Amino acid sequence: MHLTRANMTIAAMATLTLGLTAGLAVGQMKAPTADKGLSADKLEAIDTLRMRKVMLLPNGVIGLHSHKDQPTVNYLLQGVITFHQEGKPPVVVKAGESFAEGRATTHWAENRAGVAAVWIAVDIPKQP
């Protein structure tokens, strides 16, 4: 009877480990490369600065991109955005918060909320 309990314990632990490993693999999401539900309207520009009003619809995504040539500061007016940067935990930004995307930033973003996310972005656009 003691041997049977030991075997059952080992089998249960193996099943649990396999289940957790499979769950982690499923939970890891590949970064999208295309935008979905994204729009941006130019509000103003002067010299090398540009200001835009950006909207990301519910379930929308901003594909993986770099800010190497386009550092940006942002202020979220409405909604919630989740940013994903390789090697870092996701960052959730809510209405009333600001966020910066420096030259070293490579990331993608998504709107998991049921309302559009709207923010003001001020950047130095890429030169043609």
C-alpha cells in the first residue's frame, strides 16, 4: 500500500508539472507585427516636433516596432493600454497617466478593454 501511494504521488506531481508547463507555453504570446484598430490624427507640428491624437480600438493592437528614430512622450486621455517589451513584464497604462518611449524602446501594445484607448503623442518623427 505504501508503494502505491508513492507511485500515485509521483504520477500526480508529474501531471501537475506537465500541466503548468503547457499552461505557460500557451500563455506566452508571439508579438504581432501588424496594427489592428489603430488610427492617428496629426494635430500640430513645428520644426522637428509633431503632436498626434492616437486611438486604439477595443481588441486593437500596435504591432512590434522600435522607437530608435522616433522617441515619443504620451498622455493617455481615455481607456487602458498594455505594453509588452521583450524581457520585461507587461506595463498597463490607464487614463490620466503618461508614458515615454525612448530610443531604446522596442515593443508592441494592445487594448484589452471594452472602450477605445485615446492618447496624445508628441514625438520627433523619422526623417525621410
